[in-house]
Amino acid sequence: MAYTGITAKLTVGENEVAYISNWSVDETCDTIEITKLGSKSKEVLPSFCYWTASAEGAVDFSTSSAQDTIRNAMVNGTPVQVKFYLDDNTYLSGTALVTAFSVNISAEDKGGVSISLTGTGELTLTKASA
């Protein structure tokens, strides 16, 4: 199934983050090199896996937007529970620390917000049952 922005959303705790126009989640696994001297080929073993995420949209600090919650979590160093929805039944979820919260504005455009997260622990994929 193909997903679109029409069905996507981002939540923090139980609250949807208002006015998010895009989000991105990146999962990465490191490797450890174990190549022996004299070998012509590199050998590696799996190591730690981690994830980061970002989101952008229009800034909104109203109490129901959850953007204020995200900023407060960053300032206080408090982890947040996040869900990145592809549709109502398919989402990535995990616990993250907010590592950046940027607000921008210009004369020609709406005020914008950019959020960066670093996962702490595993990211889980929940899919709709077949």
C-alpha cells in the first residue's frame, strides 16, 4: 500500500502535533570492523542501532497543538513518547529526546517550526492486521 501525507500525522503522548507538514524518520545500524591484517576484504560485525527523526510545519503554541509540550521537553531534558503515523493503523513509535526546536518567520510566509529528535531505545513498527 502506498501512503500519502493525507493520512500521516505525528503525535506526542496522546496529542497530535498540529500543523506538521512533513516528518522524517531515519534508522541506522553501525558496524564494527574486524578485518585481519593481510586481508584484502573488509569484515564487519553488527553493532548498535539507533534512530533519529525530524518534523517541520507551521508554528503554533496553543495548548492543544503539542508543540509547546515538545519545546518544554527539550528545555527540561524530558523524554517524549512519539508516534509517526502513515495511516490510522500503521505507525512507528518510540521514546525520544528533543534535540532541537527551531522557530522561524519571514514577512512573506507563515511562522515555521522545525523539530529534531533522537531516539532512546528501539523504534517499533505497528502495522494494520491483514
